[in-house]
Amino acid sequence: MNEDMMTGAERASATAATLPAPGERGKGVYYIHTLGCQMNVHDSERIAGILEADGYVPATGEQVEAHDLDLIVLNTCAVRENAAERMYGTVGLWHQMTRERPGLQIAVGGCMAQLDREKIARRAPWVSAVFGTKNLDVLPRLLDRNRATGEPQVEVADDLQCFPSDLPAHRASAVSSWVAISVGCNNTCTFCIVPTTRGKERDRRPGDILAEVRGCVAGGAKEVTLLGQNVNSFGYGIGDRYAFSKLLRACGEVEGLERVRFTSPHPAAFTDDVIAAMAETPNVMHQLHMPLQSGSDRILRAMRRSYRTSRFMDILGKVREAMPDAQISTDIIVGFPGETEEDFQATLDLVERARFSSAFTFIYSPRPGTPAATMEQVPHEVAQERLERLIALQERITEENLRSFEGRDVEVMVTGAAGRKDGDTHRVTGRERTGVLVHIGVPEGMPAPRVGDFVTATVTHAGRHNLIADPDPKAGQTYHVRH
């Protein structure tokens, strides 16, 4: 998973037109620092919405640089081993800022807050408020109480109080929206802390999800990403194993919705009807992130992953048969307890066969409270050497895959600027339909596309992790903008 994905400053710049006039601080200027997965990023959008509904104002980039802030919120992740150290180190640095601004409040939320609760207030008594993943809405009340008492306020619920999606949101992007379809996880993977921090899986009503999707489109979104710890087990709680494919097809009927993506599915629940829905629904993108974790069946059993490599490869084969252009990425853990060189070689062999477009690769991190933490650990230097071999293999496959795009036309939804080409020509950036990042050089004499525009352009060069499209229309290469 990617970290540091969205901050309050970035969120503010994305919606600068809605900011109060200079000098207006409302109840206070806030900044959110987000660590971890896409669910955390979306939670930060909800935290921002809650704060703004209570009268707070998002910080500008200049205010963040100048430490001109009244509230800093750290939305934490607990997936990696050093999560606690990173959290305490960050809030320790922020403690220095309270000496410059005595009224500055610091709040800690997210998965580490769900786990450490009272410990945070003891170790970092300058923290004003601690709140969990299941009660985001209490933050303004805790901050008010802290101002009144001067004491740290801690309120972490063990049970989900309300779906975060029922709370107000400040969307990070005007054209791309996250839409959560479920929260929590019912799996029991031996390495994972998520069921502890997020709880059991709970699905939203399909009508509520579709209403939010329509609301996003009405607000200017052209793309939505459906979010869940296991999106394709949506509906299993009520016995409807086809609920997720039905939801994908229903999204295809939302007028004005150009692109639909989802993350992350689980191989054990990935059924043929979902593949059919992806292939047959025009606005559902042919992009799939399918966590593998290991290419060794022995390690998959130890991880308590409820599939084997034959099942995984069967899914990939069916996806590519139905959608030959599909780009499939994955997650892989190296150095899981008990992993032998033979086990690791099985992972390398599967990666070679699977031809993933990209992979998030990690050295196993023991998390207290999980079964794998008590198993015999692989020496770090062994795991590190294996990780380097895996990264080298995946980098080669990624580069080979990207080179196959050269000379092809791709449709890119513009999400921002990418600097300039040759010092004077504009570049814009965005993702093509299967999710690959593309930087496009705007031909001389043509206006730069705006965020949210769709550009069809000829790929002229493949980079290591992205594509370059510098088309020359005079040479017959494609460059077309659709608003």
C-alpha cells in the first residue's frame, strides 16, 4: 500500500475556489497528514468534511510551510512494524511547533489510535485528542473539550458508530472520487492487523452506494473507485454472492460516469460474474489489483490465505481471456515466517508467469497480536536480499509491459500538470483506461487540456513506471481532447 497519499494542503489546493477570503480562519486552520491505504485516504476526506462542517478551514500550502496552523491531524496506519515509532516520532516533531503556537492542537486518529488508545495520551500528553476508525465524527467534540480542560481527550469506539460514508466529506479531487461500499474484514490472515483495527465486515446498502456515486457525478466527478477491504465479498453477509457484479453493472447505468475502478478484491471470492461485469460494462475499467502475497502454497496456508496458486492463476487467465488489455497489479510479502529459499523461488516463478503490471512488495513485519508474530522469523538480511531479487524481476516485467504501449493510442483522463517538456512545452498527466500513468506533451500551438478532460494521444516512449506521449500531429500521431 502507498503511504503519505494526501494531505490537507493538497486537498486545499484541489478546491482553492471554495476557500474563505484571506484572513478568515473560521474556527481554526487545519492540516491532515495521512499514512497508509486508500481507506485511510478516504477517511481523511471524511475527517476534513467533519471539521469544515464544524467551522474549520483547510490550510493552504503556504500556511503549512509557515506552520500557520491551529490543528494538525495525523491519520495513522498500523500495517507496518514501525508504525508506532513513526507515529510517536511525528507527533514528537509537532510538539516543537506547539512552543511556537501555544494554541495549536494535535489529534491522532486511524488504525494506530484504534490500537494504542490510552497509551498515546500517556506517552504524548501534548496530543489534544485521540479517536478511532469507528467514530470519526467525535473529533470536533474532543477538540472542544480539550480546549476547555487542557487535558488529552480519548474516545475510541470498539463498534462501528456510523458508516464513514454517512459523514460529510471534502473530496481530495474534483474529478475522481472514492466511494466505500463496505468497512472491515472477515478474513483471518495470520499477518494482518486490519480485522482488529477495522472490525468485522459490514456492507452498505446498494441504494446508498449508488446515491453517493450519483452525487459525486453531480458534483463534477468523472471517475469513482469503489473501496473495501474485500470489495468482491460485498453482499455475502445477506447471502447474495452476485451483489458486487450487480453493483458494477448498476454503476454502468449512471449517466455522466465515465470510469469505474475498484480495490481491493480477494482471490478466494473472485467469481466469473465479476469478470463478466468488468468485460461487459463499458465504464468499468480493465484494471485489477489482486493481492497474491506469496507464490508458495505452503506459505499461503501458513498465512491462512483461503486460495492456492492454481486458483490465483486461473483467475488471471480468465480475466485476460475476457479482457486482453487488462492491467493486473498485486501485493507480495517477502520473508514471511518459515519462508525457505524454495518457497521464495516459487514466488519468483509465479511472478514471471503472471506478468503483473506492477507489484507492491514488502518485507514481512510482525504485528503484535497477530498469530504470525509468534512464529519463527526469517532473518532480516535474508528477507532483504530476497526483496531485492523480487523487485529486480518485477521492474524488468514492468518495463517490458510498458514498452508494449509504444505506438498505441491511449485515452487519458487529465488529473494535473506534469511540468514542462524541453523547457517550454506544457505537459499534463493522468491515467489511461487500464490505470497506467501517462505524461502528455501538448503539441505546439495547442492549449493545454484542463483537469477532467480526456486526451487521446499516441504513446511515443515508455519510461520505467509510466508512459510518455509526445505526439506530433504533423507526423500522423494522434492528439485529441474531449471535454
